Amino acid sequence: MDATPPLPLIRRVPPGVWTALAWCAATVYSFLILVRLPGEGDYGPHAFPISFSVHWLAPQWVFLAPAAVVTVAGSVLLHRRALPAAALITAGSVWGAMAMNSSEINFLQFLPVDIALCAVAAARPRRTSLTALALAVLTVAGFSAVRLLIGFAIGTSTELAVTLTAVVAWFVGHSSRQSRDHAEQLGARAADQAVITERLRIARELHDMVAHTIGIVALQAGAAHRVFDSQPARARAALGEVEAASRETLSGLRRMLGALRQAELDGQDGAEAPLHPAPGLADVERLAATTTAAGVRVEVTWEGERRPLPPDIDLSAFRIIQESVTNVVRHAGTGHCRVSVEQQESQLSIEVVDSGRGGAGGGQVAGAGYGLVGMRERVALLHGDFSAAPRPGGGFRVAARLPVPAGAR
């Protein structure tokens, strides 16, 4: 079911229809103000009683009929040929005013031109809309100048007001165009940022998922190579660990690719993608056991009351621990590391320390690649604090503090 709200009436009706309706309304109004109802005084030489003769309309129709045709033609062309349409609508409005023996072009008679100017300024380039505005202003000025030259009176204040309404109509349309362009630019920028954010998220997940397995595979394969001849049973066990770790990572990659493909299909048919459980702090013990079996003993200590966490915090905490342990396996050159997890009511604190060569040679800093960058990005997205640096007494320390939102406590 389409949930898009309908456009307002003023947007559903084309501008050309509004200009034609405005011209008709102005013409009807010009006739009505000449009618003298019973009990009213004489309005002037052109006023007539309500029971006027239809013969009086004959001269007016001679001028009004072409004015109506010109205005309708301009209204039809408004959405395709902006400048010719604006010129026709302007000519029709002025011609209609002249047909009514008016000494001036009043606001209502110039309203079709204002609507056309607003529509042109909202939909066309600035040069086109400014040309249409200049045409309207020069028409009013020319109309007044001609009447002065032939000795007729003009309504100076009215013509100035009409010119001002044309300028205001142009500004309204131009502002609408600027607002629309700005909204489109913001939408495009938001879409680009969403794509970049999603790419970074996928990059972090792939790195954290694969890097740990590669470290375990490298350790186990090295151990199997060293004892292949002397201890075949141990070599077979190490190769079994390599196979298990590889299959687990391959399964994770398949799930991720499947989720990505399913998300693409969801955009086409509207179905919901099946969700696969993401790892969290509950998997830290399994991570420690796998790493310990590979030759690097991981000691995990828990402090505070263990309670459920929001999925994004739970996943980020696990990935930070996983990447830190992976860096220990690959770069620290030590057989032991300690993982500390402290869960408080308002925050979650993580610390991973080792006594390897991180302090002397900067092993983790120099070789971690995108690992530290990914951990820092995860913590920044959750508005937490992150630090990773060599320890003064040797080794390396990774610490992160992730705030827990009040609604999730």
C-alpha cells in the first residue's frame, strides 16, 4: 500500500489552469464593479444599473474574446514554453483591462501574470524568470506611458503596487526553487553519506571477522608445520583447528553476503530480510577458548552485574575484544593476554593488555593495519572513549568505554 500523502490542491492543479481561472475571475469582477445596485449612487460614466442592456456588452466582447484566446494559449504553453507563455498571459491581462475601459491595470487583472511569474521562477533557470519579470514590469510601465502620452489619466499608485506584486511573485517562486534545490542537495548528500557509512560498517565487519581467523590459521598452520614429522597427531589436530576456523569464517561471510543480497531484494519486493544473530559479549568465552587452543592463552575477567546490552553496543564490544586479541596473536609475540570487562549501570568498560613487544617495537601499532582504525570508529559511533598505546613496562593496552543509553538500562 502506498503511504505517500497526496499533494495539496495548489500543487495538483497545473499553474496554467490557475492563470486561466484568475483571468476569468478578474474579468467577472471588472463587470461586477460596474453594476449599480438599487439604492447605490452613480459610480461614474461607465456604471450602469443592474437591468442594463446586453447591447452595451458588444464592444467589450470584441476586445475580450481575443484577450481570452491569448490568455488561454499562454496558460496552455506555460509548462513547455515559459517566456512565450508569460508574454501571452501578460498581453491577455493588459488587453482585458483595456477592454473594460479601465484607466489602470488593477491587482486582480494582473494576478494571472503574477501566477505565471511565480511558476516560471519556481521551475525555470534564473535568467529565464528574470526575463519574464522584466517583460511584465516593462508592460505595466509601457501601458502607463502610452496613456500619459495620449492625455489619459492613470492610477499611479495602483500601477506601482501592481509592479511590486510582480516582483514579490518572482521572489516567492525563486525562493521555492532555491528551497527545492537545497532539499535535493541535502538528500543527495545524505544518500552519499549513508553509502559511505554502510561501506565502512561492512569493511569493519569483514576485517574483524577475517583478521581473527587468519591469525588463528597462521598459528595453527605454523605449529602443524613444525611438528608434522615428529608429532603427526598434534599436526593433525592443528590442521583440524585450521579447517574449523576456516569453515566458521566462510559461513560468516556467506551469511553476510546473503544478508546484503537479501537487502537488495527487499528494496524490490518489500519483504523483510531474515536476521542472523550477531556475536556479542556472550561469545567472548568461545573466542578465548579458540585463541587459547591456537597457542595464545586468553584470560577473561568479568566485573559488575552482567545484563543485556543494546545490540550495537554488544556487537561493538565483542569486535573490539576480538580485534585486540587478534593483534596480540599476530603482532605481540607473547603467549598470554588478559581481557577485562566491567559492566556498570551507565557504561561498559573493556581492557585488553599483553606483555609482548608492543612497548619496545610497537608491534600492534605498526602492524595492525585497519584494526585500530576500525575499533576507534566503532567507539566514536557510540560516543565513547578509546585508547590504544604501548604500556610503560612493556606490552600493549587497548581500552574502550562505551556509554549505555538510559533507555537500555
